[in-house]
Amino acid sequence: MKKKVFLTMMLTLCLFFVCGCGAKNLESASIVRDEARVGGSLSFVYDQNGKTVYIGGENEVVQYSAKDESRGLEEGNRVGLKVTAPNEKLELESATLEMNGITYSAKEFLESVEGNLQRFFYVYPYFSKNDDIVKFCVKWQDGTKEQCYKIYIVEGTRFMDKSGNVE
């Protein structure tokens, strides 16, 4: 009988870790506009519980941004956001970010000051009339659940082209 109980407990523990059931839920990250306001002065609402960002509004304009080699960004309509980890005690060395089908390691996306990883990163997703939703997912450290966020451009928002015309 003890052997059966032990085997049942071991199987339960294995399933617990394999299915991710043991992964810790974290509060949602803090998301604000980047300090440079890439994309222009646009309305911004972040629903932290729903992990959803809404940008723009009726007749607001996403500005066209030039190529920025320092950030590795091509030209186009993009909006800058600053994403901050939900907990100061996280060990971020194992953090990952998945966006546009590419997975980045902590050292590739988290800001670093004097070799120390900071608790935040910037994203500059591209948008257009036909591509107005972007999703990204973050796993802050091993043993925590992945968090997925959506960024929506609000209906009625317009886009500036390279020559400065607004569509």
C-alpha cells in the first residue's frame, strides 16, 4: 500500500512540473509610453488586469519614424512602450521575450547598466491600417508562468506616411 501511495505522489509531482502547474503566477507588468514618445502624442490606456494596451483614437495619428540604428529599428509607423517587471525580487537572467515569432534571451532585450540587468525593456512594434494588433509574451524567470500582452491601435487612428501625408 505504501508503495502505491508513493508512486501516486511521484506521478502527481511529475505531472505538476511537466504541465507547468507548479509555475508561479505573477502580477502583470507595468507598461507606459517610452520617454521619447516614439509614434507621437497618442492616447494611451493600459488595462493591467487584461494585459491589454490601447493606443490612439479618432483622428489621432501614428507618426512615421526614421530608421534608428542605435535601437536596431527600421523606418515605419511604430509606437514605443516601456515594460517593467512586476516584481523587484525576480532573478531575470533566465527571462525570455517572444515577439513576432522570435524569442529573445534576457541579455538581448532587458536594459543593462554597467553589466547589471534592469527590470525593464522597450518595445517598438510596427503598425499599419491592416496590421493594428501586436502580441508579445514574457517569461520573467524560470518557475513563473509566461505572460502575454496585446497592443491594439484604436479604430479611427490614422497613419502618417514617409512623406508626411496622413492616411
